[in-house]
Amino acid sequence: MLARALAVAIPVFLADRITKYWVVEALDLRHRLFIPVLDPWLNFTMAWNEGINFGLLDMGGAGRWVLIVLALAITIGLAVWVRHRSGWGTAAGVGAIMGGAIGNVWDRLQYGAVADFLNTSCCGIHNPFAFNVADAGIFVGAVLIAIFARDKKA
């Protein structure tokens, strides 16, 4: 089951790294701060997240290391846990979380904060928050685990 989880984690991690490099570095969003894509539904908006989701629990410089250790501990815990599970749904969920968590850890090591850039709004409601591919992987992974974690143990 760990191999299945890694088969999902690696593409999620790579998609996160590639999109962050392309948008933050190649398109220079870090300096431009805003690039309309399909305004207002999708825009690239630079947001440096030093906390957890949407900047919550920003603990300053020391928090960066606390969040790195926490993400690595969760990743290791999930890797151990998934070894005793069955089914692709659970493995895919764990892999998506692992890939996303490692992608955001990479950001904290490289930039000191997580690079969020995807901003979506709809139906006249402006969303002030941004996220990234790693965040989407973590969210989808959590949903998959909630749905499939009842699989019988291997």
C-alpha cells in the first residue's frame, strides 16, 4: 500500500513544484503580485503563507520550523498507517496528502513560507485567499481518506 501511496505522492509533489516554479519564478509573480488568468474565476495572486491554512497560526520565524517538523511527522505517520490498509482510495488519499505536505515543506525551506498563488472567485463573491497545488492535494487526500479509510486492513 505504501507503493500505491507513493505512486500518487510523487506526481502531486512534482505538479506542485512545477506550477510553483512556473508561476512564482518564470512568470515572476513574486514581484508582479497579480496576474489575471480568467478574471474573476481564476487569477494568480501572490500570497506568502507563514502559518497553516490561509495563514492561520502564524507563529513567526520559529513557527516555520515547527510546521516543517509537524508536516514531516504527519507524512511519516501516514506512511506507516497506510502500510496496514487496503484499497486504492485510501492509498490515493494518503499519497495526495504526503505529496502536498512535502511540497509545502519544500517551500518553507526554500522561501521561508508557503507560496500560494491560485485565487478563485465565483458568482459575485470575491475570495481574498489563495492556495496552491499542494494545498489542493492535501484537501482532496483528506476527502479520499474520509470516504475510503473504512477499507479492511490488509
